[in-house]
Amino acid sequence: MESRAEKLGRIVSLVKLQLRLSEWQLAQLRQQERTMQDEQAWLVGTLNEGKAPAGSSSDSIARRLNKTSVGARAVQERASMQLDKVRSETRRVKQLEEVARVALADKLRDAEKRSLEDITGTYAAVRDLTTRPASRNKP
């Protein structure tokens, strides 16, 4: 039992690390999504004003907007998939934590049982030693 509880504890630690990595990746995707949305807003504003920055035409801005929009949709899709992965890993962590908690409780119960057996065995041995001489004295 001891080995199983320790192994489960290590597994839980590793799965939690994987979850943290997935959460970090999701945060990165969301940041990328916000950056692209900001760029889209700026490009739309530039097109609406009709004043293209130096060296740019409205056609080049429109192409850039189209490219940014496609990229933003791809990032949104990846972020959605990553969110699903984070949710799945969160459920997995909770399940593994419960299994590890049960294994640890079993380990503690076994240790307590062994301790009680040792105490009971010692008590029985002491009782046997104290009752034997008394029985020898009787005719």
C-alpha cells in the first residue's frame, strides 16, 4: 500500500504540472488572440478613416486585415481546443487526487492496524508471562 500511495502522489504531481502547462498555453493563446483583435480594430479604423499610413495602400491594409482575421479565427479555434484540454485535465487531476487520497487513507489504516496488532501482541505476551507463574504455583 505504501508504494501505491507514493506512486499515486507522484502521478498527481505530474498531472498537476501538465495542467499548469496547459493553462499557461491557454493564457498565451488568449494573449495572442487579444493582440490580433487589437490589430484588426486598428486596421478597420485605418480603412474607415481613409488615411493609410505612409507606404501603405487601402488594398494592402485590406489584405493585412484579411490575413489577421484568418489568423485570429485560427487562434480562437486553438484556444477553444486548449480550453477543452484544460477542463479535461482538471477533471483528471480531481479524479487522481481522490484515488490518491483513498490510497493514503488505506495506507494509514494499515499502519494503524499493524500498530494495534503489535500492541495487542505485546499485551498478550505480557499477559501470558504474568498468568503462567501464577498457574504454576497452584497445586
